[in-house]
Amino acid sequence: MSVIRDLVGFGATALVAAVVTTAAPVWVWAEAEASRARPAATVEDLLEGLASAPDEATAAGLRKRIEAMWMASGSATADLLALRAAALSAHGDPGAAADLLDAAMVLAPDWASGHWARAVVRAIGGARAGARVDLQAAIRLEPRHFPALTALASVMLQEGRPAEALALLRRAAAVDPRDADRAALIERLTLEVEGREL
């Protein structure tokens, strides 16, 4: 099997896993509540910490806090719709989840993680073009949105655009350099696209 076909399979798995981990309601909203009790760290502070995290355990904790902060839309109604959408998606109804996220995005059109969450459920439902548009919107709104960068790289691989996928993965790695799976993908894809060892 070629590296590209292997990466496409990994990318699809990663995209499906993303909705279970990050878009699922359990820890994201619990973490958002817990972060209110902590001293006020801004997303900027947390992103700086992620870029210089000394180990994977530290990076994992920072990722959760960043993603929890990004999951707050600024609209209580949009947040509730997204929470219900995550539950529907987790129970195998990505179409209904996408409908709720459509409504959430009307209320919070500049919510990068809302676009990302809708992209994930669209991808699960087979609407890859719509997922691509939402991922591009998420990245336009928050250029350091490492989950969206990684998911868009997956879409690019599925569309046979490995050079673009590699560029996106490198952007995500600049924000979150401790992700070992992403680093391995970058190494393998660099060899396939650029034809040289790192």
C-alpha cells in the first residue's frame, strides 16, 4: 500500500475520532467549567505554552484547555445546540447533528470551533465538500486551530492533494509540536512528497 493511501485511511480515522473526543460533550464542557475556577490564562498564554511544552503529558493538558476555551461560542444558545449536536453525533445521527450546528452557526457565525465541529459531522455524514468549506472557515477565523488544520489535511489527502496536506500538517505542528502521530505523518508524507529523508 502506498504511503498516501495509508495516510488517507489514517486521516479518515482521525477525523472520525475527532468528533468522539473533542466535539463530544463529556470532557469539553466539563473542562470549560473547570477552567473558570483556574487563574485566568488566556488562549494566547496556553498556545504559547503548547508550542514550548516540555513533554506530551503537558501538551495534552494544554490541548484540552485550549479546545475547551475554543468550544465557547459566546452564545449560550449556540453552545447548547452544539452540546446537543455532539450527543446526536455520538449516537450515530450526523445529519441531525449538522442541522443543529447549522442553527448554532447562525447565532455565532465567527465561531471557529463551531465550523470545525460542523465539518466533523459533515465528514462523518459523507459531505466532504461541506466539511472542507467549514474547515477552511475555521482556519480563516483562527489560523492556529490545530484540530481544523489536521482535519483539513485529512480531507486534502482524501482528495489526492498530498503537498497541500503536508503544508497544513506543518502549520499544525508549529502550534502543537508534541503530537507524535502528526509528526510521524509529516515525516512519512515529506518522504513521499519531497522524496527525501528528514
